[in-house]
Amino acid sequence: MSIGILVAIEFDAFYNIYGEPVERYKHGGFEVLKYHIHGKDIFVCPSNAGQIRAAMAMTILLDFYKCEIIINYGVVGALSNQEVEELAVVESVCHYEWDTTEAGGGPKGKYEAFYEIFFKCTPRLVDLVQKIDPHLKRVKLASGDKFAGLEAKTALREEWGCDIVDMEGAAIAISSKLYGANFVMIKAVSDALTDGEAEYDDNFERSSKVAVKIIDDLIREI
């Protein structure tokens, strides 16, 4: 079984555990690192931040390496009262910046190709993550292409009812849906509701380490 791991900018936390890969592959400006973990081929692609790069990295993992399962881990901003380093598993994600209403499209967040506005992560994988760590909360993720400060966080919470916000989740979910792949996202809070960019930077490394700790157990159990 081939498993893809997409990580935006938190790869060091993974590397510090697993070290050098078996192989390294180049795809334009992207690098894919191959590992053998618990009898499975693991392909890790650090995408860097943002939906476009995440979508490109997903295409590489899904189309070239034929990954059947995608795991994403990373750090996020809180939209409610989560604590820094608090770990969560994403139940569903919306692309809050997608808006074609002025062109006669559906409601905000609604793609013509999909019935739903919120894309559900694969339920059995979400259940498995929570079985590994029952303390994990199930959350709704708002995903866009901007860093959200306090005012934006408050607006996102009120409009979308989400718990956390990131800059890659929508691309991961939509790519997985289009390729028919199973996927799960594990997130650690790096900036609380009232925090901003300075707090995000300060907490980034610690939160990354928290997010990656559960990955080994997940790979073993899949």
C-alpha cells in the first residue's frame, strides 16, 4: 500500500523522527521523499504554504505515485477557544474563499462539481485517529489562502461555524475527492483565537511536533 503525506511547512518535525528517506525524487520545484514505515511505502511531499502548491503536490502524490491514502498534518489557527498545541482531527473542510455568487453560481463555498460545501474526510480514518487518541477533538476546518488575524477569525467562526483555519486543507480535500482517494487531516493549534503572526511563529515548532507524534501509530494501524 502506498500512503502519501502532504505537509506544508512542518516537514522538519517528520524528518527529526524518521531521518533520511530511502529515495528522493524531483518534480519541478517539488521534492518527494520515499520512506518504508511499518511495511508500507510512504511518499512525503512538502508543498509549502497555500492552496495552489498544495493542489500541485497532491496531484504528484495521487497521479504519479498512486497513493491510496493521504495523510496531512500541520499547524492551524484556532477560531474558538482551543489551546496552543491542542491536537484535533478534521471531520470536514470548506473552501471559504470560493465564491461565484456574482456570476450566478451557488452559495459561497459551493463547487459545481460537488453537492456539498463541506468536504468530509474519510470517516473510517477519522475514527481510527480518534481510536488511537480518544482525547482528540473532531473539528470543522475553514481553508483559504490568507493568514487570518483576530477580526478574520471571528468572522469565519460566525459565518462558517468552523473551529480552525488553514491554507491547504481545501486543496487536499478536493484533490482527494477528484481522485477517489481516502484522506485524513491531523492539526495542532499554533495560534489561539486572540493570537496573531508573532504567536504563530513562536509556537510553530512545538505545535508541529505535537501534530506529527500520532502519525507513526496511524501508519501502523492503516
